[in-house]
Amino acid sequence: MILLIVNLLRIFEVLIIIRVLFSWFHPGPIARNSPFQPIVHPIDQLLRVFRVLIPVGNAYIDLGPILAIVTIQALERVLVNF
């Protein structure tokens, strides 16, 4: 059971990385009729919890994906050592 949860968390990490990469090529909101919407929407909901914006000139750096991945990896370690 724990192995299943750890594997799901790893899949979630990969989805977060894919979302970050996708945001570089398609910045801004995703259209509702986009084929990527079923993947992007749940990831965006998770990242909204971790969103930390740091102002840099006229732009912002979002540390949410980094914090989410660090939290998921910490949770994985706790589960594996449990």
C-alpha cells in the first residue's frame, strides 16, 4: 500500500515538472476546451496552495512548484522510512 502511494506521489512530481515546462511554452491560462485541461487543472489546483511569488522587476518568480516537489519528496521519505 505504501509503495502505491509513493509511486503516485512520484507521478505527481513528474506532472508538476511537465506543467512547469508547459508554462514556458504556453504562458497564461489554458482554454477550457484544450486537450491539456484535464492534466493542467488538478496540478494548478495543487500548486495554488504552494504559490509564493517573489517580485523581480516587472515580473514574478513563482516558487510554488519547487515547494510542492520538496514537500512531496519529504512525504515520500517519511512513508518509505515508516
